[in-house]
Amino acid sequence: MSTSPLETRAVRAVRSAAPTTVIALGVFAAVRGGGVLVLGLGSWWAGRDPLKVLGRSWDSDWYLRIAVHGYGRTLMWPEVATGTGPVQSDYAFFPLYPTLIRLVSAILPGGTIPAALLVAWVSAAVAALGIYRVGERVIGPRAGLLLVGLWAAQPHAVVLTLAYTEALLAAFAAWALYALLRGRWLWAAGLAVLAGLTRPTGLAVAAAVSVVALHAVVVRRSRAPEVWLAGLVAPAGWTAYVLAVGVKVGDPFGGYFAVQRGWGSRFDFGVGALRSVERVLTGGHVPLATTVTVVLLAMAGLSAIPLLLDRTPLPLLVYTAILLVIGFGGAGFFESKPRFLLPAFPLLLPMAAVVARARPRTAVMVTAVVAGLGYGYGLYLLLIARVPL
């Protein structure tokens, strides 16, 4: 579909008036700002405090408590029949985000909720810039802008404006991948260490750095010391926290995974996920969030196929593959799986590349439609659904 001369002149005028990074940030702010406005109005209409909806939903409360009181909180959920139940420990939550909340709240007034939201929102903006840089390098500047818009408009993108860690992880991941694409090994390794202190899935960033370093050494015969150092250092953040929790609970190598099992989280090679899919496909009584999760996981799996066929750079493939393996193969809160895949922005590269070839107004319309659906689903998840986000 051809672009009209008027549309071409309008695009050129915008690009000449502002750097593309500023435009990318504007795209992200417009999409997610609309989401915050819709969520705020919806919360007010439902009689809920918008600040608490944004800052104290589900896992957010755990992060805030760690920021104020440190680690050591445990919840036991007794079962009616047996009198026993799962034991949930806050050691399951990685330390960097609550540490940043504590630091920001000590500097700025307002308490921990505004501090937590500030950290998350700044992280999301930094992530958007990093995602644009990756997209610009891989599929071009116009498609890079669309990549940012589509990432901000996803059904679970509401999490980027909550007191959650996905935005922080996406920021470290995007810039680490960009550093790898440019051969900045030590920058990539340092960001991978920080990602490994942010979330369990930060392991995917470390894996990308280490695998690409190994490829450089074995295939390209690189002898550069920074390549070796990056490959060895990248997993240090994730490994350090896992071992520290293990030592704390008396089992250095298995303690952290025992803590995760208390939350129902373990790697079962997708058995639990397949059971949820079966319930949806056989017409069982399941929440709307479960059905949507099945659809989103299917879309994620299908999106990985063109990503592989398009000869995507190795760092993006490794990073995305690890996130998909963790997302599909992990047991636990099934409806949270799309949130876990939110930092897997490379899955949107093929779609962004296709939409970028359409007229600008068509690209805007596609992004707006996806964003509108995401706004509605975000309201449902936070104000109606009773499943953990």
C-alpha cells in the first residue's frame, strides 16, 4: 500500500523537528499515559483509590514491605481439610527493585508507593528507548517506533505502570541486547548482572550474554579478554541471589527453588500449562483470564516462528528463547504467564516490520486498536478478575 505525498511530508517534518529517540519516548508516553488515565478513571468509578490500585496490587505489596522492613516475611495458608497449606516467603522476590524503592523514598517525599511507581515508570521509559534502539538497528527506525508502540499496547502492558519489576527487567534487557549488537561486552555483562538481581527471568539476559560470548570464542575464534570476562560475569547477579537465599534457608543449592515451590512455582516442562489449555479447549468452567492467557501464549509461540526464520540476531534469539522456555515450562500461576513474557519484546519484531510497510495512519490505527483492547483488559485484570496478576 503506497503512502500519500502529504503523509510522507508529515512524517519527514516530525522526524526533522525532533530526534527519533524523543519521538519513541513520546509514542510510549502517549500509549501508556492513556492506559494510566483509563485505569485511574476506572478505579475512581469502582470506588477504589487509583494510587493503591497502581501501587499495591498483588505482588506490589510484597515489594513495598521488603523495601520498608527487609526480608523475613512468611505467609502460611491453611487448607480447610488438612490444616496445612503452602508457605510463601518473601525470599522469592529478588532484591534490586525494593532496594531502589527504599533509596528513592529516602530522598523524595510521599512514601513508598510514589517511590515504587516512580522507579517503575522511569524504568519503563528507559526500556522503551532501549527497545527502540534495538528495533532501529534490526528492522529500521520506522519499524522501531512501531515496536515501541506495540510493546506499550500489549494486553498485559498495564504492568508497566504498576509497582512491578517487569519494566525494570525490560530496561536492563533492552540495553544489554543493544550493547551486544554493538559489541559492547562489558556494558552488556554489567546490565545482565543487574537484570539477574531484578527477577528470576533475569537469567535470560545473562544467558544471552554468555551464549553470544561462547559463540564469539568458539565460532569466531575471539581472544578478546572482555568477551571471556562478559561471558563469565553475566550470570553473577542471578547466581549470587539464588545462593544467598539458599544459604539463608540452610540449603545453598536448592533453598531458593524450595522457596519457589512454596509459591507453587516449579519447572514441570509445561504439564500444568497443558492442563489449563485442555480445560479451555474442552469447554470447562474457567475464568476469562485463563482463556485469554491461552490465546496470548499461542500468539507468543506463533510469533517465535517468523523471528527464527527472519535470521534474527543471536542475542535476541537466545534471550527470547529462554523467556519462552521459562514461561511455557514453568508451573504456578498460569494467568501470570503473559506478564512473565512482557519483557520478550523481540517477539513483536515481525509484526512491527509488517505494519511499518503500511501507511502511517494504518500503523497508528493498528497500534490504537491494540492499545484500546489492552486498556480494557487491564481494567478487567485489576478491578474485576480474581486471579493473581
